[in-house]
Amino acid sequence: MHRNRKAAPGARTARLACCALLATATALVGCERGSSDGADETATGPSGCPDVHTRAQSAVTRAERTDIPWGGPTSGPAAVSGRTIVYVAQTMTNPGVAGAANGVREAARVIGWNVRVIDGGGTPAGIQAAMSEAVALRPSGIVIGGFDPGSTAQQVTRANALRIPLIGWHAVPEPGPSRQPDLFTNVTTRVQDVARISAQWIISDSDGRAGVVLITDASIPFARNKSDLIRKELARCRGVRLLSVENIPIPDASSRTPREISSLLSRFQDRWTHSVAINDLYFADAAPAFRAAGEKGSGPPYNIGAGDGDPSAFQRINSRQYQAATVPEPLSLQGWQIVDEFNRAFSGRPASRYTAPVHIATAGNSEGATTWDPSGYREAYRKIWGK
């Protein structure tokens, strides 16, 4: 039904222009609505956005580089011995949460600490129970792995009273130390940068003319904020039409995503040229629905994950199977950073405030890799710790 991604640029541009014209015609009849959150679409016209498109192309080219030197800390306290860290996971079915946990385990082995992972199972009750268990263990430090600390306010307050340092991974919107909630630091890429580059990739890839489906989990403040920022960036290009915003909670992704994808394909057909999801895992669950509908793995729709970059996402990208790009978190690096930040906390030193830059992985630059693992950080942290 759709063209292969390697179609001639002129043919593909013409096709996308037709999609934009169809989107405009639809807007004259009446607005479509997202099937889950009822968000109004924005009819934006067929003429593209030359200036925005040029800036997007430049940003994407920078983000696709793989030769970025280590820009994190090169000095800090030597390793403190005999510590135990508890990693409380929002759900270990979330590849990003699991990937960061694995990075913590790897770094802890190097520095000589013990790590215990407690899985919250993706439910409010499960996460609260996991945090209660973690605090009761009175470990040296606790990682808040991918959930809102406000959902466990009582446990966070108890940990603070016991002077147990708390470090977040994607726990609050901004990287760095947090006063409310009281976190020694929060390790994450800047959500603004991830959202912006994801939208810019769509603008660049479509020549400023696209029909977009956005998938989010509105139950997670971090994810909801990310999707709101993506919408704002897409809106900068008048040739981009937001067809639908789909609210699918991550724990329900495997059951709900295939149904939603089938419905969207029926509703939008060729008007749907691109997708962006706040997490790559949605495209793993979407693939069977695309396949059942006869869609080519190479797209359209061309799909980008605005976060995580787990191995399955790289596999889909490298094999051109229903995902074209991801903005991967350097999950292992972030796990090592979490351990280093705890070492700073235990040593009475301030947080490093390091934030990894955004990166875009595609089949063209991943060279068959299954993770985004930038160079230099292991050597830098080993040198800092004296290991």
C-alpha cells in the first residue's frame, strides 16, 4: 500500500505534499479527535515550513553524530566502600527503567557495592509497597526508578528523615538536584531536548509536511510533559498536522496498542505518515498490527521513539521493521552516573550536575549496535573512583 522508504526523494516529497493537502481538506470538513484524550488536532496547511525545516535538519545532523567525546565529570571523590543501594523500579517491563538498573548493577560491581532491585509492577499500590520495602531495609541509598516521587510522598518523607540519599532516574522533569521532592539529584536527559529533537526529526524527515500520531502515557507526569513539549515543537511547522494523541498507559501497552494502531490505520490511512511515542516499547506492540494490515516495515508511517532506546528498538530500526529512529537514553552511562552521584553524596560532595546530550539512532548510524553506549564514561568513572 505504501512506498518503500528508499523511494526517490521527489516522489516521496510529492506524496507527502498530497498527504498534507488531504489533511487540509479534512480540516475543512471537521476536526478529528484523539481516541483516548480527545485532544483537538491542528490543521496547519500544505506549504511546509522552510525556516523551521532548515533548523530542524541542522539539529538532526548534530544529534546523529556518534563521535561525541566524553563531556562528563573527570574528577570527584574516591570510592567509598561497603554500601548497599536499592533500586525501586516503576516496572521492569519498561526497557528504560530496566536498562538503567542494569547500568547501576554494572557500576556497583566495579565500585564494590551491593544492589537490590525491587519491582513496583507499574501500579500505584505496587510502587508504594516497593518504596516502603526499600525504606524499611534502611540501605545506604535508594534510586527512584522512573516514577513520580509524589506518588510515594510518605515513603520519600520517611527516607529523608532517615537521611537516606534519594537519586531519581527520570523521576522529576529536570536533571540535577531537587528540593521538592528532596532528591540528591535526578539523572536524565533534558526532556525539552528529547522532545524537541524528536519533533525536529519528523519535520526534517518529512520536508515539513507530515500527518503525525503521538503516543503517550498521561499517568506519568514526566511522559505527559514530554508529549506536551513534542506537540508544541511540531506546531512550529505549519505543514505538520497532528492527527491524534493516544493516551496508552505503559503497563497496558501490550494489550491496547495493537487495537489502537488498527483503529488509527483505518481512520487515517495514507494521511498518517509519521509517529512519535514517548517510549520505544509502543512500537514493539504496534508491529503486529502494522504487519496484519499489510504495512511495510520500512514505512510509512515512519516511527520515532522519544526515549529509552532499548535493544529491541535498535533491532527494529536496524532491520527496518516498523521503527525508523529513536532518541535513546545512554542507559548504561546513566546507571554509572547514578552510582557516582551516590558516591558524591556519601562523601559529602555536591552532585555533578552532568546531563548527557541527546542522540538520534537510525539504521544509518547505529552500525548494528543494540544500545546507545557512548565512549569514555567507564574509563572516566573508574579513574575518579580509583578502580
